[in-house]
Amino acid sequence: MKSGSAFMVALSPRPVVFLKIVRLFPIPSRLLVLSVLLVVPDSVVRGQDRPLAEPASDPVLEGLAKAHGFRETTISPDGKRVAWVESLQGKDGTPSSHSAIFVANLGDSEAKTLRISAGDGDCAEHSPAWSPDSERLAFLSDRAKEGQLQLYVARAAGGEAKRLTNLTGFLADPRWSSDGKRLGVLFTENAPRDAGPLQPATIETGEVGETTYYQRLALCDPEAGKVRQVSPADLYVYEYDWSPDGKQCALCAAHGSGDNNWYLAKLYVLTLASEEIKLLLDPRMQIAVPRWSPDGKTIAFIGGLMSDEGATGGDIYTVPASGGMPRNLTPDLDSSASWLAWQPSSKEIIFSEHIDGGCGIAQADMDGRFKHLWKGAEAITGEGGSFAASASRDGQTFALIRQSYQQPPEVWAGPLGKWKALTRANRGIRPSWGKAESLHWKSDSFRIQGWLLYPQEFDPGRRYPLAVQVHGGPAWATMPRWQGEFSVDGALSRCGYFVFFPNPRGSLGQGQRFTRANVKDFGYGDLRDILAGVDEVLRVAPVDKDRLGIGGWSYGGYMTMWAVTQTNRFRAAVAGAGVANWQSYYGQNGIDQWLIPYFGAAVYDDPAVYARSSPITFIKQVKTPTLILVGERDVECPLPQSQEFHHALKTLKVTTKLVVYAGEGHAVMKPEHRRDIIRRWVAWFDQELQANKPKRD
């Protein structure tokens, strides 16, 4: 199940949750994008419910604030330059699949930007990586052939980029060795589709499941352009980092399917000259962001319960590079670490964090002390993607992309907390939704946080319907992001709804105890948290208790299916890519390893724990009209789960509709189909919740 960020960007942040969607556009926070309707039997999509046309005028979508998109930012080691990735717009002003890399000097009184490119015209370019001397940028581009990335190097001061590779397959995450003489890159040779379970499943016939494509570490000589794969052929490498002497690499890796076995990844050390691999640590938890200390003695990483690759959240751990026991530096952390970097002394680590519904930057030392240095009611993006930053070699200067409900994204840089905007591409853009407030409430022993988005045209003398939007994950959190033109949440606000985003137990942002609080308890404590949050909204805002709706995607889709089997408080529901039956789901999805840390055992060993949390177990209690949406080739939450729930509701004469999106996976990509989902979502709530005119006090 993917992070809520997956749901948020396309429709509204596991991500879900985030939340890489495609290697051409790596977005670690998991993003959801929506697609065309599959031609399906009349029992599923009836006559007038064919794919919604693209009207010339659309009151649901009109006015949603279009903002210039920024995706990655990285500061040069000397702290003097910043590079970032911008999305490019098509001729009609709408977002395109093209992107470019820009560079600015921090010393300029007014930041002048230089575009770094592999050639003329538009293509997909991203993943900038600074050389140790801060003079060159390595990056990936599909300039030579659309859809096929290659590795390039360019001078940061400008000039023609040099193409280094001519490979077939997927490339990701270029990184320089400390001496600047070699580049590492992750390479999946001859892969038939983009990597990751968000992508549409490959249609298999005949004898299936016999071929595994491994992402391996490859080294490239930037002068000669020679490439060799150095990690074992049967080991899937998810992340890596160079040792300071350039002789070894730390790997987060696992044997078997790359989609499924990230949950079992271990920490290895690879000696490059001999290609000898050594298992350093079997962590028995999910791990991410391995980083070698400057003195070469220690490897740090983030470890914890995580439901999605790329949706990182946990504690800061260290392990001796020569081998030994791991140490948790932050066992009492009241937030969730998502990115880290060593300070030059090798005695402190700076890290970004999910904290109290926002983002922060903190520091931990080798004596187990930690302190929060900065936090804000916003979302940040940096090295590698969401909820990260980028720091100079001396740890004194940072670069990051900042955004919130009220502030569109821009690139910022400078000393900690004293950042200045380097870009002003979105100046003058104003939100086309209402104000947002952070709420807190008690549920059992927990203090829960969530966000409440007001209707755009708010009148305190009226009572409004409420749309509860549950994030994906479950290990994710809704953060204050700019909503943009593909936001169902922004559309709901514009159409007269309060929109509520709870971060119940199981979410990131309050430490590992909170994230682990839904283990073997899906649907119980987390639903209590959500319902208690609804009560808090009713207490503080003019919401009509008789016009409540609930929706979500992935884990949010599951919680929607679950909620309507447990309560009749909601008068409308939209379940996107949900899970109806954990027992059948276990054998249908392509990432079953994620379930074991949450349910404690495989379904074959403990079927009862899966049945206990399955909506289908309580299906006869459903009365709520429910719209069901899913991608035809979803690997993570397969179509049969939505079909099973839809079939049950039809049999029980509950108002329902199932819409299947042709050729799409868990992440749905086409803009016209995102718009289709937004229209359907709002129309379903309008149909069930807006039948009567808004009440006045």
C-alpha cells in the first residue's frame, strides 16, 4: 500500500506517504495520478457514466491555482551553488512530462539561473549530482531517445554536456566518488517497465514469474565513458553511498523481486576492486538512506516500520563500517526522520523530520542526544525528493524547496532557518482554496494531529458538508502542500466543503511508538482516531453532522471501505484502490512482504488476524453510498479487491459504482484522467451530501 502522498499530489501529498513514480520523474513521495476509463461490462459502468467529457468550461476545476513545479534541489559541496529540477510547461501552459535542471550562484545579489542541458529542445532531465570540487554536475536525461535515460556530465558554469552512457534499461541516482574520478549509478538492464510497484503490472501469459530484473550498482569513468556493473547479479540494490576513500560502497539491497523485497533489505558493504560483498547488518526492519561518515568508521541509516520504499520515516541508527551491533541514536524521538547527512566531525548527524503535521530539521550526536533545530507548518523537498533537504559539506548552508497550503513551491537556500528564495516563478499566485488550520485531539492515550481546510468562500453563518480524506501508507502523513490544479482537496474546498486530513496512529510524525500503534490492529484504533477527529471538527467548525463524507486512496481507500462497514456516520464514500479482503489480497498483490511486519505472520499462518481487519467480514453492515475507483493493472491494490467490494454492495442493494482506469497501475498518470477522477469525486459527494441547501445557524 502506498503513501498518501501518492493520493495527495494527483488528487489533492505514501505515501502515500511520499511518497519514485517513474524513473524519468523520480518523486519519492508516492504520487497518484489518474487515467482513462476502461471499457467494462454495463454492470460496472452504465450508459450515462461513460468517461466524462472534457468540457470547455468546468466549474469544478476552473481556478485551481496552477503553479510552476520544482522537484529536486541539491547544494554544491562548497555551498556556493544550488541546482534544482523544474517541470516544463507545454505550449498551452499545462504541465508536461519534460523537466530541466537549473543552477544559481548563492553569492549573486539577485539569483540568476543557468539551465544545464544535454542539448536543445525539451526532454526529461533530473537527478543532478555535484562533483566533489563543485565544478561539475552529473545528471540523467532522455535527450537521445525519449523514455531512455542516459548519464551526462556538464560544467556547472555552462557549456555542452557530455554523454557518458549508451545503455538499455533504467538508470537512477548518480553519485560521485570522493576523488571525482568515478560515478556510481543504479542500472536495471533491459527492464520491460519502469521500476516500482506503482507502475502498471506487466501482463504475463504462459509460464509466469520466471524472470527477475535486478537493479545493480554500476560504475562509470567520466573521462573514458566506460561502464561496468559491480554489485552481484542476483542482488537488487535500492540505495547506496560511497566510502570516503572511494574503495567501497554501502548498499541497501535484497535478493529477489525489487518491488516486493525492499521490506527485507539488508545493509551490505561492497569492495569495488574485488567486487566482494559482505553482509554488514540484517536489521529486521525497513531501512533507508545509508550514509558513510566522513572519517570512514561508521555508516548511518534510517530504520523503522515503513510501508513504502521512498516514504521514509524512522529513527537514526549507526553501525560500525567494519561490522558490529547497530545503535539507535534517537530511541525517544518524537518525530520521524526522513533524510540525513553527516557533519564534518563525524560526531553529529543532521536530519529532516516529519513532526506534528509539518517538517523540521534536527541534529543527533554519537552520545544519543538530539535536538530540534527548526520546524515549520510546511513541506520541504531536497536531495532525492520529498521531506528532505540538502546540506553543504560543512553543514552550514542548506538548499530546499518549500511549500505549504498558502505558499506555492519555490527554491530556497542559506543558513539554517535564514533561507532566501532563489526562485520566484510562482510569485503572484494565490491559493484558490480556503485557509488551513492544524488541529489536535485526544484519542485513547494518543494526541492526534490533522489538518482542516476551509471552504474557499467561507461564511461563518452557514453550515457546510465535511469531506474526510484519509492518507495512504499507512506509514505516511498529510502535510501542508500547495494543492495545485490536480487536487481533489482543492476542488472540494472550492465547491463548498470543509476538508479534513487526519494523521491517525500508524502515521509518521510522532515517533516509532505511534507509527507502530496499528500493528495487528488495522481499522480499529486508527478509525477511533479518525472519528474522534471528526468530533473535534464538529466542535470547532460550522459543519453539518448529517453531511459527512469519507474518501482516500490505497490505505485511505482501505480505511474508507472499512469505515462504512463500522459506522453509518458517513453519508457518502469514495474508495480509491482499496483493500476489501486482506486474506485474498495477500495472494493477489505484488508486494506481500509489506504485510508481515503489520500483521505479524503470513496469512497462511494466521488467517484470523487478516479476517479481523477485512471490510468484507462486516460487509452486511454497509449502508453508505460508495464510489469505487481503481487502476486496471494495479500491483499494490489489485482490481479484484475493488470488484469484490463492489459485487458485495450491489448484492446488498447499496448504492455503488465501480470505475476502472484502463492500463493504469497504482499510480495513474494522464492529466485528463486525473481531472476525470476529480470531477467524479466531487460529483459523488455533491449527489449524496449537497442535496439540501447549506444550513444557516
